[in-house]
Amino acid sequence: MKAPAATPLAATPSAAAPADAGRRDFCGRASRLGAGLMLAMAVPAFGGRPAARASGGGPGAGAAGTAAPAELNAWLQIAPDDSITVIVDRSEMGQGVYTALPMLLAEELEVDFTTIRIIAAPVGDAYVNVGNGGQITGTSNSVTDAWVRLRTAGAQARTLLIAAAAAKWRIAPERCRAQRARIENDRGLSFSYGQLALAAAKLPLPKDVKLKSPSQYTLIGTSPRRLDTPGKVDGSAEFGLDVKLPGMLYAAIAQCPVLGGRPRSVDSRTAQAMHGVRRVLEVPGGVVVVAEHFWQALKARDALEIVWEEGANGTLDNAAIRALLDHASATAGLVAKQAGDPGAVIKSAAKKFSAVYELPMLAHATMEPLNCTADFHADRCDLYVGTQVQQLAQTAAAEAAGVPAARVNVVTTLLGGGFGRRLEVDFIPAAVLASKALGFPVKLIWTREDDMTHDYYRPPVREAIDAVLDDRGKLLAWQLHITSPSITARFDPTNKDPFDSVIEYVQNYPYEVPNFGLSFTRREIGIDVGYLRSVSHAPNCFAVESSLDELATAAAKNPLDFRLELLAAKPRHRNVLELAAERSGWGRPRSDRHLGLAFMEGYTSLVAQVAEIGFNGGKLQVHKITCVVDCGQMVNPRIVESQIESGIVFGLSAALWGGITVVAGRVQETNFNSYRLLRANEMPEVEVVLVPSDAPPGGIGELAVGPVAPAICNALFTATGRRVRSLPLSAHGLV
Amino acid sequence: MTLMTVNDRAIDVDAAPDTPLLWVLRDHLAMTGTKYGCGMALCGACTVHIDGAATRSCVLTLSAVAGKRVTTIEGLSADRSHAVQRAWIELDVPQCGYCQSGQIMSAAALLAIKPDPSDADIDAAMAGNLCRCGTYPRIRQAIHRAVQLLMSGRE
């Protein structure tokens, strides 16, 4: 049995908002229910959690009575009051899926997009992202995955509504058409979708529906405002950190400062005695303090006296990590891709190009630190979490709670940034264990320092390139040997593919070269590494595009012409490069400015960037990034533009300052004063050029990150003759 | 008990005097629009107005705000009608949105004292608010748009 709600938390009743009253977010309470329940739940009735819980029991058990919405498929509910709710099965972390995915469905459904309501999908088989092999938001493929699926869902629903109307009128469906959320017939009569939804939901799903051709689009390709904006300008948007449950307690966690270490002994007497503290408990990997308020939990955590078992990493530092990779790189590695015989050509060449590029570890540094709220009951657990991996979150919580996975309801909140950090579930079990131990809902919050020093960092990578030019200065052989720890081996131990995602971008190497080689040596470093926005693309693009400029110099060619020559058979690629050159003033920079170019093909999209730099007091300054993108059909061009700007800022922070420093197994960067991110006053001008296209949509969330660093470094070389082969630029004293 | 005014309401809070205002707002008053980002006044996600001035609430103790007038994002307007909020909506500024309460509070405080800011004024006022999603270009545009909205309201 649960005890009564924790003592009222201090504010006077007249002044304090009720613990649960601040919830005005558009992504409403219906999303609080678990798999199987949610689809039966009436959206207008989702006013309170207790009611929602009482309604549990399966489809049809919703509390809405006659107002129950009809579920036309896994993504769409239409209620008798004509309200239309789209279930979005990808996590909103800024990339715009709560707008772009409903747009796909609405395009075929023929409804006013601005009236659509959104709820986050529960865990469910229908919501598996085929390309990612799970219910996963990542790899920039939310739109490409949904492109056919959600338009089909919209068209199916429209077809059902037409069939239902035709049946009521006893006329052929061909005499009906869908428009503005109504089905009209040729005698001028009409029904609203709400009037038809219940009947439509009883009809069998149509198998073959015809989707609109691009010329028929009225919504796709336009830029209606994001559906999630209003709640994000008035404070009502609910992130994981904002979840409020009756009787909820707060938790802070102490983790070993040495990565991979664990507590050896814990003296919690002082902490236990502190005001508001309810419990101190050891959990795998750390010690959790639960209190009535987070500040109390935090102070008590800092009063814990813990002797740590440091484990194997107590002497690890950046130099040791680098030495591990250097040493491992001497082994040949597994060949991932090969054309011609690059080894033989390079070996026999009189003159060859060799260079090693090195990329540091990076932290995700989402603005919202990791957090999770768990509400354990006797035989089940509700989990409120900003996650990119609903199924993995469910499994992690179930294991901690000791209940079957099906007994864990995962409620996905908005994510205050993901960037791959929320593909991990390391922060979830402690919240569940605390809730189970205390018998109350517990919100566990990592501090910024916890978040920064216990990340799954972007792996450090060593990229060695050997290349040969022919006697006309054209690329004859190019090979890359990547040495890196593996992300995939830890993230998905069932994956037996020996080639880690850290090599992915080079598998799409866009340039034509008769002798091509890509090989990979895996070398673990003792620290777990993870997926970070533009996983392989940023490190690989840095090496590829830096080497291309170095080779162009060796061939005495303009870097633009050198690339165009290697893309002779690819007009779409050439167009992007040529546009970037045109828009950036390539070949005619202003007197005190210098230009550098980089290109990338990734996520089924193309991107070219030109960095315009100058110097101020000997320090490099980025003045402008011109960025041309061809990502196929755009669903919402304004969101595409935002994401490109976003990727550029992400790439700038990494290029200029990004780097994690390990000393004695401890990460030295702890907060934004030591892990520097670009600020508003440091923002260069950005010009984004989007190429119109009706090719299938490509990804955009990670696309623009990679070319930033090589474009800047190529500009630096043009300006000074100095070639920088490792990042960040701050490590070279350049910024 | 500490007495202060939050969004024009007198509030009596029973919390340790060293509790940062941020956590008082979030945990005691259930006003979660103000965000935790760093705890060291480095990121600006926790920005509120204290007697009208943009202030980082994560390093401001409850005892320091006794008798002061606190405005949070929830109190900026009742209906997203503040010019800064309108401009933010018009330009679809937020991406993940987590930092935006702080951005908006900093922008609103700027316009209250500088109704016609230059780009340099904007940079100076907004340099303390980090955005990992990189909404900076739109924030700048939106502040200029808010200026227009405010000016046209005075016509």
C-alpha cells in the first residue's frame, strides 16, 4: 500500500499552484497511459491522472463515454466532436517531428493542420522504426521512415471516412470527396469526420490506397508553424524534468568520479539526518539520495562520505587513450569496403599522400540534464522520461522494477535535447529502484556535472589516409583506416556486424576513385562511448574533406574544381557544390576574408558548406557559413532550415572548442565554463540555401554538423598555409 | 517563511533560506517553466525577472529574494501575448525548447530597458543564454520582430 502523499511541500495553499495544475502542454494527459490503453482513451477526457488510471483495463475502457474517439489506425483518432489527434511515434527533441509527421498524415486526410492535436505514442509494435530496428528516434530518419507509412495512414483513414459516408447515403464512394475535415457528395450534402469516425472505424482497412502526386500536395512543402511552439514560449511544455505526480519525491545520485567505478563503502549518517531526506540507497553504479525536494537531495548527496572502488580506469588519461589508438592502428584492420587495389597502387607509387586526422571525445551536453520519473506500484511501473528509445527504456525499467516489460508504461515527454544521449537508458534504473524502495513516485535528476562527467562520449577516432594522384592530378587511389572504440558492440551486443557505425559515412564516400579502401580497427579504451549527433559523419567528413583539400593542393587544383572532377557523373552533387560556390562568392573573397569548402553525402541528403573566416588579434574568427542542402522533398522547409542552422551551431561548438579531457579516469569538463558551447554573441552569419526537389526525402537533423570543421580548417589553410589535422581548434591556440 | 511576490501574487514559502529560487519555483510552487541547466549561472535556462531585471535564479537564494518581485515565464503574459512571445511564435524560434523560457525572459528584460536595441545590444543581452539547438539566428530575428510589434502597438 502506498502511504498518503508526502507532506505538502511548503508553499501556502493559497499561493501555490496545485502540484498538478501547471500542465497546459498540448501534448496532453492521454499520453500518460500505457500501451493498449492509450488508443482507447478519449482525448477530451484526459484531465487527470487518477481518472486515466481508473480507466485502465484495455481497449474500450476509456472514461470518455459517448465522446470516445474512433481509432482509425495506430496514428489517428477522430472524436465525435471532430477533434483530430495524431499519435506521434518519434520523440520530439527539437527536430520537428511533432509537426512534420502529422503533416504527412494530414496531407492525405484533408484536414486543417493547425487543429491537430498530438500525443506521444506508447511502446507498440506499430511504432517500430524499420530502418532503426526498434522504436528509436535517431539516425535522422523519422521523416524517411514515416514518408509512405503516415501518408498511407492518412489516405486509408480518408478512404474509410468516404466509405462510411457513402454507406450512409447509399451511394457509390466515387461520388464523395474529402475536403476540410468533411466528406461531401455530389448533391451538396456533407458529414463531418466526427460524425463518420465511429462507423468508419468498423470498416476493414483498405489495402491499396493511392497517394497524392507531388503536384497535388497542399501541405507538404509548405511551412505551417510548429505545433509544439506555443507551449515552448509560455513555460507549459512538459519536459521530463517538469513531470509532477502527487506525492512525488526527488532524488540525486552520486556516481564514481572515475568512469566505470563503483562505491566500496558509503557513510550516509550525516546525509540521512539532513532535513527532508527520506532515504539513501545504493544502486548499481552509485548512491541515490531521496528527499522531499531536489535541493535537499542534492545537499545530502554532497554530504555522503563514499569510498570509491575506482576500477580499471584510475590511471586513464587522454595521452593513454591516444597511445592505445596509435598502437592499434598499426594492425591492418578489417576491410569494410574496397574497389580496385588501393594497397598495391599506394605501395608502388613514387609519390603518395599520407595524413593522420584525430578527433576528440565529445559530450552531448543536452540543455536538459538527464532525468527520469518513476512511479512504481505493486506489480507495475509508470515511467515518465524523455527518451529516444521507448522499448529500451521499458526493458531497463522492468528489470529494475522486477516486473514484466509489459507492466511498464513508458510516457515520453518532450526532450530538452537528445543528440543521441537519450538513446541510452543508464539514468533510468536508479529512479525505478528509488520509487520501488520508497513507495512513492521519484524524480531522479542528474546535475549538469553528473551529466557532463558521466556521458557516453563521442568516441575518439584516429583516421589515417593514404592517397595517390595520377599524372594529371586526378585521384587514383584513396584509402582510409579508422581506429576507434566501438559504439555498437556495447549498445547492441546482439549485433554481430564487425563494422561499427563509426565508419558509416565513408561507406557513402561520394567521390569517384578507381582504387578505394576503407578499413577499421576496433580498439576499446576502457570508457564506454556513444552515438552523438552525426555519429560517424562528423569525424569521417573531417578526415575526408580535409584530405580532399590537401590533395587538391598537391594537384595544384582549386578545391572546388578538384571535387567537381571527382563527381563528374553525379549532377545532383555537382549542383549543390556549384550553388555553394556561387552563393558564397567562392574564388573572390573579400580582402580580409578566406574561404574553405566541404561537402558531404549522408542521410540520403547532400550538403556543401563554405566557411568564411578572418583573423582578429591573431585568433581565427568564423564570419559566415554558407550552406547548400539538397535533401529531396522537404516536408516543412522552415523546419529544414532550422535544423540546418542547428547542425551548423553544433558543428561550430565542436570545431572551435569541443573536447573531453580525461585525467586519472576523471572527466575534467564539468559544466559550461569548461565545456564551451557557442553563444549568441559568437554566432556567425549563416546563409542556408535549400534546393527544391521531389526526390524521396532525406535526413536533415544531423546533416549539417560534419562539414563545418573541415570547411573552417580548409579556409585556415588557404589563409595561412597551416594545416590542422586534429580538433578542436582551441587546442592549437587558434581560437 | 519567506515572503515574496511571484507573478503578482504574494507568496509565503517554507523552504531552507539557502534554497535557490529556481528550485523554490519548480519544486515548491510547481512552476516548472523556469528550467535547470547548469546551477552556476552559466547557461541562462533559469532566467527570471527580479524587480524587472533578468536574473539567474539557480544561484539566487530564497533569502535573497525576500520582499522582491519575481516574474517567471508563466507570469510574462496570461495568454502568450507579450510581444516577445508573439514574435517567438511568428518565427517558430524554439527547437527542443528547453532553453527558451530563459531566452524569452532575457529578451523581454532587454526590451523593457532598451526598446530599440542594436544587434550588439542583443548580443550583449543574450550572450548568457545558451541554446544547444542553435536557435541564435532566429532569436535575433525574433527580438527585432518584437521591437516592431511593440512599436506598432504605440502607433
